[in-house]
Amino acid sequence: MKKTLTILGFIAVFPAGAALADDDCYAPMANWQPRETVARLATENGWTVRRIKIDDGCYEIDGRDAAGRRIEVTLHPETLQIIEFEYEDDDDDDDDDDDD
């Protein structure tokens, strides 16, 4: 009984999923900025766009920064605010064969 009350107390304090990071975007499609605007934002930042896609309701840009490093940028579709900016690893597993 004590375990049940403890669990119920925990659930009441932390609603389901509240402890998890929420990186999804929630905006009505009518409010989204057009892809052309996303591409222009990338160009203004010196990024070369390989692909613009939609992931979890957010815009995601796959491309390269001005220095040529692979990047993945997640943008809010309505505000175009950067939610996440990642440098992608260019290393391939095939390079391990050079040790022969």
C-alpha cells in the first residue's frame, strides 16, 4: 500500500512525460514560415543546405556551415527560432581499415 501511495504521489507531482525533454514543435501549419524563408535564413547564416525536412513538427536543415562542417539545425516552423544546432560527425567507420 505504501508503494502504491508513493507512486501515485510521484505521478501527481510529475505528470506523464513532463520529466522528458520535449523538442517537438507545435504550431498550426497555417502559421508556418515557407521553406523559401528557411532557405534564406540558412544562406544568411552562411550555411549550405543539402536538405530541408520536417521532423517532429519542426523544420530540420541538413547541410554545412561556412567552414564546411556538417550541421543539423532544428528550427521552430513559426518563429524560425533555432531549437537545436548540432555538428554532425564526418568520420566513417571505413577509416578503420587503414591500420593494416
